Amino acid sequence: MWENADYGPFDEENDDKKKIDVGIAVPCRLCENAFRRLRLTMRYCMECKRGFCEGEHGNFAPKTRARCVQCGPHA
Ligand SMILES: [Zn+2]
Ligand SMILES: [Zn+2]
């Protein structure tokens, strides 16, 4: 299902936005932190640049306005 995926931890130097922009799926960082669960995603938060799984941990807004629940999906 995921041809390219990076299972590594969040990296400030090469954040999830950069990875996803070049077609690499990353783990939802909220699932990872809260549940120790791996769920790959191609969505990232514009605020913290971390991957999030759509619906559960972030909104469905267009890419440029996407936010994870930690940064406030309704802000
Ligand atoms: Zn998640
Ligand atoms: Zn965020």
C-alpha cells in the first residue's frame, strides 16, 4: 500500500512536511505518542510540520490549512 514510508522518529532537520512533499508516508505522530500505534499518513500539519492521520488527529482542510488536533483544527 505504501511504496515509500519513513518509520523513523520526527526529525526537525527533515520534518514530515518535507518527507510527505517528496512522496514519503510518515507515521501519525499523535498515534505514535498517545497509543504507540503505527498509522502511516500522507497528511501533515502546517503548524508543527508533523504527520497526522486524517479525521482522527487532524482536520480535512486543504493542504495549506491542515492542522493536527494539537495545534487546533478549528483555529
Ligand atoms: Zn493519528
Ligand atoms: Zn500540529
